[in-house]
Amino acid sequence: MLDDRLKKVASYIEGDTLVDIGSDHAYLPIYAVKNRIVQKAICGEIVKGPYDSTVENIQAHGLADRIEARFGSGLKIVSEDDDIDSITICGMGGPLIADILRTGFENVSGMPRLILQPNTYSYPVRRTLQEIGYEITDETVLRHGRHFYEIIVAERGESSYDEKALMFGPVNLTKRGDAFIRKQERELEHQKRILANLEINSANQDKMNEIRKIIDLLEEVL
């Protein structure tokens, strides 16, 4: 039922209660409950169609007594009365995940583990984790076909990351896994193509300098 990406996310879940935001048919919570990773789960959906599909899938698996679907925006579906051990937010853009954390984290009590899987632009996710008092304890880059997926795991703790760590990930920079390296190599080629096009077709020096800075960082990492 789960692809390798979500199976890897599931491997980081801990504790008795999971909250999954943007649950997509409740696939991850159902897997986590059935495999005894957690005892119960809460699924959050902001769109009516996916919410209805989540409810139907929970019922189809006979798990309505252990998985609850809630209709609402991000972490605003939870309250301080919820005893949460892990929160997963997967399959969204990095800016959206960062916004969900910023705008709803005051509803979260305790110190749950955060397992985040941004599809694009993970920089604002790491910056927001730093702002809300979390430190990154693990990171993984997975490759599926032509796509690369990042998984970021964070726990309560003080952190202070420089630009390179925010852009690439402090743990990624230490582990330097094969998929991480391949991802940066592809991004370097992409940024070089952008720069070459700008040099021919644009007089926007600020934008070109911004791209050159990214290229320098990528070459430094590689």
C-alpha cells in the first residue's frame, strides 16, 4: 500500500499517537496502526473530497475506533488535549509545510517528533524548525525514478544553522549519501543552465548574482 518514500517516513514514527497532516486516504496512518508502529492516529484534511476519501478508507479497513479523521487546516485540527508523539507532513512543497508549522504549532502540546517530507524547496522547512525550537536529528534523500525526495526528522531542541545547512541540511552534509550527491549534481546543472540563459537574455544582474551564489554553494558541497 505504501511506496518506499512513505515506508521510510513510517520508519521514523515513534510513540503511541500519530498526527498525519494532508493524509491522502489515510494510507500512512493505516499502515502505522496495522503494523503496530502506533496505537492510534489522527488524520487532517483541508479539502472535502480527500477528507471523505480518508473517512471511507479508515472505515473500509475497520479502523474507525483507532484512526480519527478531522476536517480543517493544518495543525489547527489538533488541540492541547491531544497527546501526540509524532507528526508527519508529507508530499507538499517546502513553503507550505513551513507555513503549516508556523501557523498551527501553538495548538500542539508536548514535544512530538516531526517527520517532514517536502517535495520541493526544503530551505524554509529547516528555517522554520529552527524558529519553533526544533533541531534536525536525521535526514534522508531518496531517489525514485527521476524524482528525489527529502525526509527531515526533528526533535525539540535549540538549533542554529548557517545558510549552507539550511539549504542542504546539516545531517545530509555529514552523511553525504549517494542520492543526496546525485540530487545536488542535477541541481548544479539546472542552475548553470538558468545562468547561461540569463546571461544571454537578461540584464538582471541581481538575479544572476543570486544564481551564481547558489552555484558556488553547490560546487562547494560537491
